[in-house]
Amino acid sequence: MAEIKDPENTIIVELKDGNVVIELLADVAPKHAERMKELARAGEYDNVAFHRVIDGFMAQTGDVAHGDMEDGFNIGRAGTGGSDLPDLPAEFSKLPHDRGTLGAARSSNPNSANSQFFINFKDNHFLNGQYTVYGRVVEGMEHVDAITRGEPPANPDRMISVKVAADA
């Protein structure tokens, strides 16, 4: 595994093919980074489906209300929910939506991000300044690339477990 420089701001996502290590950008988007750690520590992201995976674009997950494939899973509603916590204000920055960056999914309201996020398969600079970038994959992008495609996928992949590296 890659050297983890800041375990408190590193997330390890277990996928079917292996682990994905995400460096959270707490200095750029502190509220979003804190939210991801809070939900990971509560086990909220475990077994949550990748409900929207568009080839050449991104893989979206994180609907803790409707996306848990072990508890009340509803693929028809996956992508419409969030956590019980309040929505987050946008934390836009100059960081580009490059391959492997983590973006906060939201509705048309810029201040509606909650628990859902996406990982960019390629540079998606048309998203710059419109969605909060708050992390980047530092290891395991090949496992992200292997996530089953679909809107929604017929047999979606899931995040088996999501942990803060400091706790792993």
C-alpha cells in the first residue's frame, strides 16, 4: 500500500477488486472532508452502491439513505438521498476536476451536497468551479476503473467498507 502521509485525512474504500486510497483535501474543503470522515466512522458508507456510473465520465455513490445494499436498498431511489446530517455549503476552489479527484454530488442548489460523491474517470474540467473537489485517489484507481457501468447498473458494485486510515 502507498505511504499514507496523513492517516486522519485518508480514506480507505474496499471494493470488490481491491482497496482505493483517497487523500482528503481538508485544507481546501474542510466541511466536506469532515463529513466524509464522520459518515465513514459511523459505518454509513459500508455496502453503499455505485448507483450512477458513466463510462468516460465518473462513478457516483454515497447515498446512505437508499443505497445500502444490505439495508433497505432501492435502486430506483438510489441517488435521491443523503444522510440525516444537514446539507453542506459549497467549498469551491481552483482545484480542477482531474482524473481521480473526488467531487461532492449535489442537486441544482450549490449548497445541497450531503453524503454523495463521485470519482472522476478522466479530467472533467467542465465541472470546475461548480462542484466541490475534496479528495483525490492516490492508490487503486484501477479498481475504480473496473466499477460496473450503468445509470443505474443492472448489478451495481458497492463500497464494501469505508474507513478512515487512522482507525484501520
